[in-house]
Amino acid sequence: MLSAMPIFPLPDCVLLPGGLLPLHVFEQRYRELTRDCLAGPRLMAIARLRAGYETDYHGRPPVHSHIGIGRVIDSEEQDDGRYLLVLGGVARADIVDELPPRRSYREVRARLLRDTATHAGTLHDCRDQLVAICDHIAQLVEGGEALRELVRSGEPGECADAVAAAIVRDVDERQRLLECQCPQTRIDRTLELAGALLGRLSPYSN
């Protein structure tokens, strides 16, 4: 798939590993992408459009080189041919080059981005701190039990991705986290962001 990865370019949208992304697919080229995706390994990449994309939206406007690969985990075709999808983020990758047009949608040659090595003990200590903060957040928000489960899932870098996908709304911040291959940096930043969120939610913050 990495040699011909279909991309779904979207403005202000970043899919992080461990995150969920609902999609309403209505343009004809992305309906074709969806049909091909569902008939194959159910993988596509979300590529964030760069500023100024509006002038060439129906062509091949520039996108950020770092992309989030997602697997379709739920799909529903509507009577008029539109699709309602839910993607689950499974990996981060970067675009090596874009392939010549052969379908109505765009395809790229991509390279999987793997985590760099880091000290496991420090990572697990930070993960314990993140668990504690998320448990406090979970007491203050509706559906908090899902956050409790996310922060306890997978390795520390993976749980940081999943928590960030759930709590971080700023698209530039999400893009920076997507581009970061160091799990220590990701979990440190997610700790900062989760702590800031807890401060805003706390009844004693005002």
C-alpha cells in the first residue's frame, strides 16, 4: 500500500494514530476512493491541505508531507451514493512523491515513520503521570471512562497518540504531534496539554 497510498486531502484535519475520524464522503472522486478502499485493504491516508489550497481545490493543491494512515472501521453507503465513514488512525507516514494521475483521486508513494528509541523507564514514568491527569479529567467530562481506557492502552508512545487525538483540537498542534517520531517528546507534550486542559476544567481554576 505504501507504494500507491490513496490520500484524502482535507483542510485543517489531522489524523493521529489511535484517533477516530468521522467522514462524510460526497465528492465523486472521493466516492471512487472509498469504493476502491472498501474493496481492498480498507486503508487511506488523510493529508492536511496547505494554506492557499482554495485556488486549486479541484486539482492537486499542495498538502503537508506528513500524513496519517487510517483504516475504515465503519462504513455506510447512502442511497444517493454518498458514504459515511469512520477511520481509525493506525500509523504516521510521510510522502516521498506523488504518483502521476491514473484515477480521479490522488495517490502517493509513502514512507512509514517509526518511533525513535528512547529510555523505557522514563517513558513509563511519564505515562503514569498522564494516567493520573487523565483520570482527573475523566471525572469532569461526559464520557470520561473512554479517556481512562485510552490512556491505559498500548505502549507509552501509543497511549500519548490516542490521548492527544482525543483532547487536542488545535490543528497545528496535532500536525506537530503527527510529525514527531520521538515518543518521549510526544508524551511530554501530551502531558503539558492534558495538564492545561485539566486546569481549564477544574472548578477551582476561576
